[in-house]
Amino acid sequence: MKKQRLLSAMILVVTVAAGLVGCAAAAKPAGKPLGSGKAAPESKIIEDALGRQVEIPALVDRVVCLNVGALRYTCYMQAQDRVIAVEDCEKEQVLSRPYNYVNFDYFKDLPVIGTNGNHYTEELIAVNPDVIIMSNYDSNDAQKLQDISGIPVVLVPGSDALMDQDAYETLRIMGEVYGNEERAQELIQYMDQIKKDLNTRTADVPEEKKPSVYVGGVSFKGFHGFEGTEAGYGPLQVINARNLADETGQTAAFSIDLEQVMAWDPDVIFVDFNGMPLIREDYAKHADFYKQLRAVKEGRVYSQISFRSNAANLETALADAYYAAVILYPEQFSDVDPEAKATEIFKMFLGNDFYATLKENGYEFRKIQMGEE
């Protein structure tokens, strides 16, 4: 009888143990394959923009983005919901930074971990991200921060130009970090499509048939009036336009002597909405200057929606490029509705018809009256 009771007890223990093993197996988290005999990897190696080999978790759910462009491109990658803290500049909703504007209700409640270019190490450690994504080429700062914090730091180029190699590289690296290579390729292919479309339509236009163009009101290190212009202005560069600022020997944004603009007497003028308040003030004082310009007299002054805020916002700049192309090359772009194209571009990059928001706030593609209120 004692042997029989002992055998029954042993059977009961084995049965309970088997049940517990079964429950544990059923409770294994996603990403740990059952029955394969091999667990999913817990980490992976990312090669960042400077060739650093950075080990990061295989699944990245919590990120912090540092410096210009990192958060913007994270939003392009549809990974904004993985961001757990932001720089202080994101605590203000800014219309000229679409990624910030459309995600502001989320960003405004996140902790602050620094200012642009100046991070707070203690706060970064406290929020405990899986990965820190840092833009700009500063491997020393990245490695130092990684060593101090114990948090992987991945460098991306960021980009202040349109559809250049840095933009593609940023998307490629982020695709690997976020485990979303498909989204990265979608954006890269879309940019390639736009680049091909703009170039195919404009590359063969003879120089003598291209209108001369001046862009005023361009922002750099703050707002500028009509004198603020830019050599290598992205929206004109990608449509092979004749930007008069390119003829100065300058290579970026700068302030020009307005007597030079008068001497050029451009065929077409574009003005950046960021500079319009200053342009209106100057027009009230020097209307005679503006009225002498042929483009002003003949009504060939048009808007550019400000794309420079915390560096270049790619989607706005591309929308600007199509609008400028419609104005400068009406024959080649007769089939393009610039507002519809802007909507398409904003939806691709941000999943939002942000052009409608801009238009509601008075920032739209249209002719400009220089002294307008």
C-alpha cells in the first residue's frame, strides 16, 4: 500500500511539472521562436555613418534623437512613437517644421534631454533609451557619450541638402536601427523618382531659355529680409534653374548688396515667407527700389514656403521645387498641379496632408504683392 501511494505521488509531481513547463512555453515572449531550439538574437551590429560598429538591441523600442535632423528623419521613418525624450526646441509647435507640428501633441509631454548640440547626460541615462541616434559627424562625442552612459550611440549624417547621399545614408542606417528597411527603401525610391522626374523635364532646357531667378527672404542664422538669399538654393538646384546667387561665387546662404539685385533685374523673384515681415517693413521705406524691379512691375513675384527651420525640412523643399518648376518651366510642367504634388509629398514623408495646414495659415503657393499685409 505504501509503495502504491508513493508511486501515485510521483506521478502527480511529474504531471504538475509537465503542466508548468507547458505554461512557461506558452508564456514565452514574441520574438523567441518555440520549438526551433534557437532563441531570437538579443542584439545586432549596426555600422553607422563613420563606420563605427555599434551593438544595439535586436528590437529597438525606446530612442532619443540628438542634434539637427535626427528626430526629423525618425519621423520620416514613421518611428516617432518610439521617441521617449526630446530636445527643448521641440517643446514649441513650429509650423515651418512639419515633423514637429504634426507630432507636437506627443512631443510636448516628453522629458527634455538637452538643447540642439548640447545634451544632458544624466537626463539621457535616466530615461533609459535602447539607442541614442545622433546626427552630424562627431565620432569623439558619440563614443564619449556611449562610454559614459553605457547606451549605444549610432551616428547618422543627417542632411541639409535635397536628395543627396547623406539623406539616403541616414535612411539606410535608421532602417536597420528600427528594423524597418522596407520603409527606408520606400522613401529612397520615392526620392529617386522625384529626382528623375525633375531632372528629365529640365535638364535639356537651353540656358538662354531659362528665366533668371532671385530668391529673397531666405533664413539663415535667423530671419532676413529681401537681402537674404542663397547660392545652391535646393529647390532651384534640383530643377536646374538659373539662380543668380550662384553667379556670385558664394556657396551657401548670405546677405547680398541690393544694388546687385537691381543690376541683375531678375526675370522672376521668389520670396520666402519667413522673410516677408521684414520685406514688408523695408518696402514701406523703400518702395521705389522694389517698383523698379521688372519682376515686381510685371507681377512675377511668387512664394516659397519656408523649409529652413532647424536645418532643411526635405518634404517642404521638394514641394517648393515643384512650384518653382511650374512657374519657370510652364511647358515642361503643364501637367503638374503644385498643390496636389505638395499634398502627395507631405503624405509620403509624414503621413499627413500638411499642405492643407499650411494653406489654412496663409502659407501657400501664390503670387506675392511685395507690400502686401
